[in-house]
Amino acid sequence: MSVLLLNIFLSAVALNLAAMAAGEDGFVFSGFKGANITVDGVATVTRNGLVDLTTGQETLKGHAFYPAPLRFHESSNGTAVKSFSVSFVFAIYPNYRPSQGMAFFIAKSTDFSSALPTQWFGVFNSATQGNASNHVFAVELDTVNNRDLHDIDANHVGINVNSVVSNKSTTAGFYHDDTGSFNALNLTSGERLQLWVDYEREPTRINVTMSPLGMAKPARPLVSAIYDLSTVITEDAYLGFGSSAGRDGSRHYLLGWSFSSSGGPAPAIDIRNLPRLPRLGPKPQSKVLEIVLPLATATSVLAVGVTIFLLVRRHRRYAELREDWEVEFGPHRFPYKDLYHATQGFRNKNLLGVGGFGRVYKGVLPKSKLEIAVKRVSHDSKQGMKEFIAEVVSIGRLQQRNLVHLLGYCRRKGQLFLVYDYMPNGSLDKYLYHRRQDDDNKLQPALNWAQRFKIIRGVASGLLYLHEEWEQVVIHRDVKASNVLLDAEMNARLGDFGLARLYDHGIDPQSTHVVGTIGYLAPELACTGKVTPLTDVFAFGIFILEVVCGQRPIKQDAREKHPMLVDRVLEHCHNGSLLNMVDIELHGEYDVNEACLALKLGLLCSHPFMDARPTMRQVTQYLDGDPPTPELSSPVDTNFEMLAAMQNEGFDPYIMSYPSSTASHGATSIVSGGR
Ligand SMILES: Nc1ncnc2c1ncn2[C@@H]1O[C@H](COP(=O)(O)OP(=O)(O)OP(=O)(O)O)[C@@H](O)[C@H]1O
Ligand SMILES: *[C@@H]1O[C@H](CO)[C@@H](O)[C@H](O)[C@H]1NC(C)=O
Ligand SMILES: *[C@@H]1O[C@H](CO)[C@@H](O)[C@H](O)[C@H]1NC(C)=O
Ligand SMILES: *[C@@H]1O[C@H](CO)[C@@H](O)[C@H](O)[C@H]1NC(C)=O
Ligand SMILES: *[C@@H]1O[C@H](CO)[C@@H](O)[C@H](O)[C@H]1NC(C)=O
Ligand SMILES: *[C@@H]1O[C@H](CO)[C@@H](O)[C@H](O)[C@H]1NC(C)=O
Ligand SMILES: *[C@@H]1O[C@H](CO)[C@@H](O)[C@H](O)[C@H]1NC(C)=O
Ligand SMILES: [Mg+2]
């Protein structure tokens, strides 16, 4: 007894160092740091002195033993088990699901290799269940209600003899000393609980008492059974704990343990020096996680949503229309994304102009840094698209000094994009008329005669190339000042060739719909609708007059006797005052011969009779002075004399009726009839 007291004293002095009472009669551990304790299975002794029986691992068993066997039987007559007392402090941490619980036992050996985990506490097994040869006495702390094993609830304390089925069990708790009322305790609350097992030899009684840590041992035991352990506990037996987490990974901690078989109570455990338990909960940062996790989840869900949205939008934004037959045109096809970025998303800032077919945007190709003009044409019909694209691509192969190079195309739903070389000096119409109209474009300088004549010759050679010099005949169909663009050296370049076809396609010849621009339409179009190179020649004639006179083909002024420019030129031609028609902006500074040639050639080209018009080859020859002007004058004169004669007889070759808004573009319905 004195040894025991000394040990109690020592353990109190030795602070949180585990103390062990030497000798056969008992021991006390106030924490297990440095203690001589045997563990097996998944059980460990933590650095700060806790016995962690299950280490949070699933369905694996763990045990902790007092390393040496203790003598339980009376030395004198060797049959009866001595009175003994055990006390221990434990804590069970739940982990999402209730733990399986743990058991204190007195067993014949430390070999539990055949014992089962989970509800068997790593102490019993189904085969030897209830067999007296087990020689196991246990107190179970059961946290699962297993009906097969006749459990009373999921939070009970039981006395077990050779069996996992308790001989007697009660819901965990204690009886108040004062009131005698029952107070339930939650085994898996993670709170530190203390439990006492007292065995009395005379009369043979087992008392199991429990309480929250720090409370004095209640007088009334929780479970009490009259039972003689003499046949159960072998002469020398091992003391220990067994546990097994279920599939939940719960933790079973042992903080302190004491034993006495000398008749007295179990030595007191120094509760002030018990090791600290880890923080309860899944992880120390659980509080943070509680806030962060939902936030992170929400954020990632949002991020995924936004990503999908962006991808879908990107997909939509850059979606293109692509058909099988386009494979062969692949190299001429621009990705829509490139055009979108080149034109900065088709911003208004990049808008170069609006025409009859659509809008034209300036752009810079992202990779090559090439300056381009992108014409966006609204086009819904799929009909004829293949032929049109084929033509666009073949036109793209056209490369001539006086043509705007068509680089390629792109297609989207309802939209077609044509990509041209960018012409830094814009279209010719801006140079010709800006002074006489309140254009919001910036003031372009008036063109001098040399520039004008060069432009006329340039357009002529461009048209000649289209009509005769390329492998197939290309009819421009929309020759006019706004389709003549000026490059950096003020060379004229004809643009928009072939585009009219897109709108013409598939329309039967009977239809009166003709594509082109009013003022430039040859009269025979009204009758036959047939487009020939000579209809281009007609428009070119009007164009020459436009450039020389600096006037629009049709005047909007209602008081004008001759709203048509060609009529006025013709009148002056008859009056011998042809040069009066030359643009006053030139202030008389021009080559008289060239101007005369140009005006006459303009009249000749825009002759109402198709057959009277020269071909583009002849036109270029006239412009080059070969055949020289004298020869030129005769056919012109003859023709126009005839024409004048016809007019005198009341025949008006210009039988087109124009809508009042003469500046309109695009497909026009030509109605035949008198003016
Ligand atoms: N390649 C280009 N480089 C620079 N500017 C261009 C280019 N193509 C067109 N433009 C500008 O865009 C404007 C609009 O061109 P668009 O061809 O759409 O109309 P239009 O020529 O006036 O009429 P139409 O539709 O009958 O051709 C032109 O007037 C011109 O100023
Ligand atoms: C632990 O106890 C056992 C049995 O009493 C003994 O054999 C062993 O030497 C002890 N070990 C230590 C480190 O004290
Ligand atoms: C054991 O011995 C004691 C003392 O001799 C005696 O009182 C007791 O009855 C014996 N017990 C048994 C089970 O023989
Ligand atoms: C109990 O176990 C022993 C030894 O393992 C065995 O011989 C005996 O048959 C078992 N008894 C029962 C009832 O299973
Ligand atoms: C209690 O233990 C005895 C002896 O081992 C056994 O025969 C009896 O069935 C047990 N009672 C219960 C309820 O398990
Ligand atoms: C015991 O406490 C744990 C943790 O607070 C809780 O999850 C469990 O439901 C409680 N059990 C009972 C029977 O009150
Ligand atoms: C067991 O409990 C009973 C009261 O239920 C008590 O009379 C008895 O002394 C207790 N025995 C021990 C060894 O504590
Ligand atoms: Mg154009």
C-alpha cells in the first residue's frame, strides 16, 4: 500500500510524464508518454502520450496492453479471482458516423489475431462466440446499435463474459449522488470520460461506474452484476483495450489508466497531467473550412459556369458556316475570328463606308499585319452560294494593277465576308463630289487632269483585263465612281467585280430585276435583262463623263432640263461646246485633246445602241491614241448624228424611269415606259 501511495505521489510530481507503479498489485498511467505499454494493430502511442487505438483507420483493429501478465487468483488456494479495481480515462471522437466503440478486457493472452474488427471490438470473433475457452472478461463501450448482438442502443456500457453479447448492459451515464437521478452521457461526444470496473470477490460482484472527467466517482454503479469471474479469468491474465473503427474512421483515445488488485480502489489518475486531446472535428481548420469550403465550392461552380458561358459565347461569337464543298476553297477562307479581331469586332470606328450590299470595315490581320477591307454582306439564301464562292475564289486569282485584289472570304449564318486589299485613298466618288455636297467625309483635294486621265485609263485597262485578258469573261456589272478605289499611288483600282452576280443568281431571265446602279444601267437591260461586256462598257462611258465633268450621272435638281449627264454632254456636243462640260474645278487646266477624246469616248461608250459601243479593247486603243482622235470622231459623230435624228423624231433611247431617289443602289426594278 505504501508503495502504491508513493507511486501516486511520484506520478503527481512527475507532471505529465507517464508513471507506472511497479509491482504486481497495480499501476497507474496519467498519460502514456514514455510508458511501458504494448500496442498492436493500428494502435499507436502519440507523441504527447495518448493511446490512439484506431488512428482514424477503417475496419482495422488495434490493442493496447499492460506489457506483463498479472496474477488474478489468490495465491493461497488458487481458485478464486481476487478483488480488483480498474479505472481509465477515455474519449471517443465521432467521425461523420458513429464509431464502433471500444472495450476494456482481461484476457488469457495478448494474441487477438483471430479476433474481428468492427462490432467485435477486435476482441471477440464469431466462431468462438460465447465459448468458455475464450477466457475473456470485458466491459464494452458500444456506440452502435447492433440488433444481431442484442444491443440495447447505440450508446451503452456492457459487461461481457466470453462473448460480444453483453450479460448486462445499460445506457451510458451515471447516477447523481444527491438526487439519485440518471444522467446520460454521450460516449461519442469526444468528451473525456472516466470509467471504473470493480470486482468484489465476496460476494462475487462486478460494478461498472462512469462519470465525466473531473467528477468524483458516483456512489451508485451504472451496471452491477453478480458474477463469479473465477472460471473466466485465468491465473495469470493480461489487461488491455481493444477497439476497431467501423467504416467511419473514428478515433478512440485512452488518456490514463490505473489498476489495483490489492483490494483497494484503483489508484487515482492525475487528471491535471493527462495529455491533451487533439481538437475535435475533421481537421483543425474545420472552422475555416466551414466558411471556406462552401465559398470555394460556390466559386468553383461559378467559375465553371462562367467558363462554359464564355466558351459558348466564344463559340457563338466565332461560329462560322462551313460546308463540305468549301474544302477545296480552304486556303481562301478566313477564320471569322481573325476578321473579328482584325476589325476590332466590326466597330463603327472601323467602318469605311456603307454600300448597296453591305458595310465595309477597315482591318489589320492579326498575324500578317496586312491592312484589309472587309465587306460584310447580308445574305440568307444558300442557293447559288457554291457557284458564287467558286467565282469569288477564282476572282481571287485575278491580280492586275487596276483591280482591287480579293484576298478571300468567310461565311457565317446569313452573312458573307469578302476580304479585299485595303485602299488607303478610298473611293473616287469622294474626290469628285465632295465640294458640291455636304459630305461628312473629310475634304479631298480636287483631282487634276493628269490624275483623272490616268484613272480613266486605269479603269479601262482593269475592265479590259476582266473582259478579255483573263481565262474567263468576267462582267463587272457595277462600274461606277464609288467602286473605283485609289491606292497609295493614286492608281485607280476597280473593286466589287462579280459581286452583283450574288444577287442575280438563280433569277430567271424573264424577271425585270436587274442588278447595278441607276445611272449606269444600259438601256438594253430593261428589254432583255441580258448582261454582256457591253453593259459594262455603257457604265464605263457614264463613268468617263462623270470623271471629266465632275458631275453625277443624274442630277437630282427637278428644274434641270436634262437630269441625265449624258444628255447634257450630248447637247453640248451638238452645239460644238463640248469643252464647256469639263469640270470647272480644273480651272481650265487640262489637255484639250485628251478631254475632247474622253468626252467623246464617254458618249460613244454610253451609246444606247449596244452595237454602237466599242469593246474595252477598242476603248483602250482610243485612249492610247491608236486609232487617233480623227478616226475616232467619225464613228462618234455618225452615231450621234443618227441618235440626234432619232431624238428629233421623238424617240428617246433612255427609256428608263428612275425613282426619285436617284442615289439608291443595288437591285433595281427597271420599268419600261416613257418619261
Ligand atoms: N478595298 C477598300 N479599301 C478602302 N476602302 C474601301 C474598300 N472597299 C470599299 N471601300 C469603301 O467603302 C465604301 C463602301 O463600299 P461598298 O462597295 O460597300 O459601297 P459602294 O461601292 O458605294 O456601292 P456598291 O454596293 O454598289 O458597291 C466605299 O465607298 C469605299 O469608300
Ligand atoms: C516493459 O515491461 C516488460 C514487462 O514487464 C519488460 O520486460 C520490459 O523490459 C519493459 N520495457 C521497458 C522499456 O521498460
Ligand atoms: C480460499 O482460502 C480461504 C482461506 O483459506 C478460504 O476462506 C476460502 O474459502 C478459500 N476459497 C476457496 C474458493 O476455496
Ligand atoms: C470451444 O473452443 C474449444 C477450443 O477452441 C473447442 O474445442 C470447443 O469445441 C468449442 N466449444 C464450442 C461449444 O464451440
Ligand atoms: C451471462 O453469462 C453466462 C455465463 O457465461 C451465460 O451462460 C449467459 O448466457 C450470459 N447471459 C447473457 C444474457 O448473455
Ligand atoms: C453524441 O455526440 C456526437 C457529437 O456531438 C453526436 O454526433 C451524437 O449524435 C451524440 N449521440 C447521442 C446519442 O446523443
Ligand atoms: C457495488 O455496488 C453496490 C451498490 O450497487 C455496492 O453495495 C457495492 O459495495 C459495490 N461494490 C464495489 C466493489 O464497489
Ligand atoms: Mg463598292
